[in-house]
Amino acid sequence: MTDASLTKLEDLSPLAIKVLDALNARKKMVATAESCTGGLIAGALTEIPGSSAVVDRGFVTYSNEAKTEMLGVPADLIAKVGAVSKDVAIAMAEGALKSSGADIAVSVTGIAGPGGGSDEKPVGTVHIAVAQKGQPTTHLHCWFADRGRQSIRLETVQTALTAILDALN
């Protein structure tokens, strides 16, 4: 599903162009809600000229407080299941959709390393969700090989962009 040979954000430009073209063709706006990628999904999209026609906004919600304050993710949900979880990823995507003018929103939350992992949630664990007006929210639970923080983050961006494209198709 992902390309481990990715070394920089620009490697994702062809995929980002496909996402922007699909959004343009459907006259839809996108929002991002990012934790472990720190804005790289929005960055990959907005690197492309003309992206302002379909990119509404990006939320970088690295802390639990930001997830709660900016996206409305319940603090008790984070306390119960952890920030890196299916439920929080879904709440983030749905919160981004609700808090924006977008028609579709993608969220990512994960452990990019090098530390922070556990037996239950090792480094490379990532949850991605896509919320779309009038559609059920979808979720992906990913385990990326621990080839370093940059690799995990780039593979997460690639998978998130692909998830947007899949949801649009």
C-alpha cells in the first residue's frame, strides 16, 4: 500500500495532484486533522499551485488538548482509549468536517517514534479516518515498519492521500 522508498514530501506530489484533480472534478473541499504528521498532508496538497480551490483548512492537533479544543474530541474518550486509536481518529475527522467548510476531511493520529511506542501500540502504529458529508466515516489501522520517524510520517501522508482518493471514488 505504501512506498518505503519515499525520502521527501515532494515524492508525494504526483499523488497530491491526483487528489486535487479528484476534488476539483467533484467540486469538493478538503480539510485535514493531523497529529503525528504535523501538517504534512496539508503541506503536500498546498505545495501544488491551484490547491486553494479545494483545500479549506488544516488542523495540526498534536496535543490532546488541541484535539479537544479545535476538533471537539471528548477528553474522556482520549483518556479511555488513548490518542492513538480508531475512535479518536474518527472523532478527529468528524470534528474537522464539522469545524470547517469542507466536504471531506482526513485525520491521522499515530506513533512516529523513535520513542513513545508500547507492546500494544508500537512505533509505526497509525490510525487514519476519512469523514465525508452524507457518508459513513471510514477508518484504516496501519502498522508501518520502524524505518525512522521521517519514513513513518511520509508513509502516513501517502496512505492518507490515497484514502481521500479512495473515498472520492
